[in-house]
Amino acid sequence: MLRPENQNISIKLPKGFVGKQVEVIAFTVEEADNTTTITDKIVTHFASEKSLAKDWLTPEEDLAWQDL
């Protein structure tokens, strides 16, 4: 658990993150206890987006939805 001594925090990212756009969300442990449901929904949304895109972003899907 991190307890910062000032307003600056450094994090080490995996090599695969270098050169990519990264979003970091920080909150206190106390805040996390109060907003677990909201945070879980947000995290689930971002975690599933790439996986779902594999199925949705296909020529077959474009054809299926072209009349809408």
C-alpha cells in the first residue's frame, strides 16, 4: 500500500504501455470502501471494452447493422 509523502507519485508501467495513452485513477482507501459499486462498474466497463470490440468491430457486424 502506498502512502505518499507529498503530491508527486511515480509508477513503473509495463513495457507494453510505453508510447500508449494511459489513464491512472487514484483514490484513497477510505473512498474506495464507500464507492466500491461505482468503481467496479467503471472498471468492468473499461476491462470489457477491448474484448467486446473484437466481436463488434468486424465486417459481418457492420453488415448486420447497416440498416439501422
